[in-house]
Amino acid sequence: MVPLFLQLALILLCSVFAFIVLMRKHRKYWPNRGIPSPTPQLISGNFGSLYGNYPSMFQLRDWTRQHGKVYGVQYGWRNALVISDPAMVHELLVIKFEYFHARNLSPIWGNLDTNKWVSMFLARGGRWKRLRTIANPAFSVANLKKCMFLIDDSVKNAINFLEKARNKCQSFNIHRHFVEMSFDVIARVAFGQRESRQFDTEMAQLAIESMQKYMNSPFDYVGFVFPWFGIHFLEPFINWSGMLRKDPLIILRKQLMDELMARKKLKESGEQQQQQPRAQVDFIDLFLETEQNEQQQQQTEQCQNEGEAKLSKTALQLGIVQRHLMDISLFDRLQLGFKLALLSPPSMRGHCLRHHQQKNKKRDKASQMGLLLTMSDGQNNKNGYQPQKK
């Protein structure tokens, strides 16, 4: 009879051999189909090259130059086709949108249809349509005009900081000013921040760190290599230990939820009108108004169709669902807004002016000539001169 330890050793050896054979077969997925692909590693595939300090977009750009506009990569066990041909991209994302409507997310997000923290920019299918329908009323022209006071005040403060930096007669990083201004607008419009706090808060740095860790954390690496482990163990562990690990995304999410609940209590008690001027309207106010209107409509329909017995339970359930959807919709403002802020047109313009000194001098000369012409026109008009009409 074969000893027990030999049986265990034989089982372990066969398992390792089968795993290696399966991995080698999986790593030849794209070459077997005649599609070019960068050489994958045995365990992590190509995700090891996309993970780290070197931005993944730059790595994909390098691979595009090497392998062409269409090639395959492997995120651990997940096969992905990278396409940079404009005609094919248009066909996939526009013409056949109903087939390709989801994002390439880390397995630690779990099921996108049941995870309660999946936002509109991460959702797919029917859930994405529902979240977008709920968020649409807050983005009407009338509601956006209500937020202009906060945006205008943040822009004026940003100009003051730029003036202070210019008066020092030293070079400075203008991109940092644009980032602070952009996040200040996001914090005041979507996070309930009361006043402008540019260069006076850590929230902007937390937002930068959260964007840097997107698809680039050790949990993402383990999740791609071992998807089942990432879905069933890493996802609950990340949510449970977020505050202990000082995860920037969890910290920002908690601040948003605290402000939302505090604002909701103020609205219910009728004290918000006294503490916050009506001119300073943000998205929290707009979503609370939408929630109140939908609750009233739902209550009216329930009163017409059913008795009063089920009314309170229905209203409570609706309030819980709407409150959570508000959390997600407001947090979307951070994810999308700050991604755009990092590559905003003013930032790119400042970068181009910094690295093209000759064009910068021409711009200064043109600005000076325009200023002189403006002053000359003003002096002529003061003397009673009127330009001749053609």
C-alpha cells in the first residue's frame, strides 16, 4: 500500500503539472488565433507590465507602436483585445454599443449588477440606464445655473492664487493650481463643502491618490491573477478595512455620506434655509429635491392604488434606495470631474506654453499689441473719434 504522504505528494505534483500545462495553453490564446500580442508572463500575463509606476496608457501606446492597431493582451486570466483603429472603435462603441457597453474593471469589483457601490461610470446595461435617468434632472440648464455662484467664486479664488504666485517672480507649477481649482469646484458642488479651500485641504491629494491607484493597487494585481479569490475575499476585505488602511477612495466616500446625511437632516428639520443662503445651491440640494419629489409622487400613487398600511413601508424603502443612489451619483462627479481635471485644457495649454518658448514669446508680443490697440481705441473714442463704417 502506498504511504499517505506519497499519495499527497503525487496529487500535488499532478496538480502543479496540470496547472502549468493549462497556463501555457492559456498564454498562447492570441498567437493561436493569429493575433499579435506582447509576450505574457506565466502567472500574471501582461498585467505585470501595466502595473507599477509607469502609466498603463503609456505602456499600451508603446505596444501599439510595436504590434499595430489591433493586438491582444492578457490581464491575468482575462483576455482583452486592444483596438486603436478609429473606424473599428466607432463600430464597436457606437454602432454595436448594445454588445460592448461595459468597462474593463478589476475582478475585485465583483458583480457589477449587484455591487451597491458601482457608479454610473462603472455600471452596465439596465443599471447604467437607471442611474443615468436618475441623475439627468440634476443636469438641466436651470439647475446648472443655480451652481454658477459656487463655480464663479472658486475661479476668482484661483485667479487670486495665480496672482500671488506671479508676484513672487519665480516659476511655479501651474498644473497644481488647475488641479486645486478643479477639485475645489467638485468639492463645493458635489461634496457639500461650504467655502473655497484651495491649497488648504488634503481632499485634492486624496483624489489624486485615488486616481493613481485605480486598477493599479496590489488588490487589483491579486484579483486579476486569481479572479475567484478577488471576487469572494478581496472585495469584502477592501470595504471592511478601507478606513484602517486609510484608503483615499473610502475616506472620500465616507465624507460624502456624512455630509449627505447631515444635509438631509437639516432639510427635514427646516434649518437649512437659515444656515445656507439660497444662492449657494449644490448638487446635494438638487438631488434631495429630486428625492423629495419622487417620494411624494410615489406616495400619491400608493394612496390611490393601495391602503395606508403599506404606505409607510414603501416610502421608507424608497428613501433608502434614493439615498444610496444619491451617494453613487454624487460620487460620480468626483470620478469623472477629477479625471477631466488632470488633463484639462488649461493644464495642457500651460504645458504647451512652457515647452514652446518661441510661441510663448509671440503670444506675449501679440497680447501687448492687442493691449496697445485697445488703449489706442479707448483714447480715440474719448477724443470724439468714431471709426468709419465700411
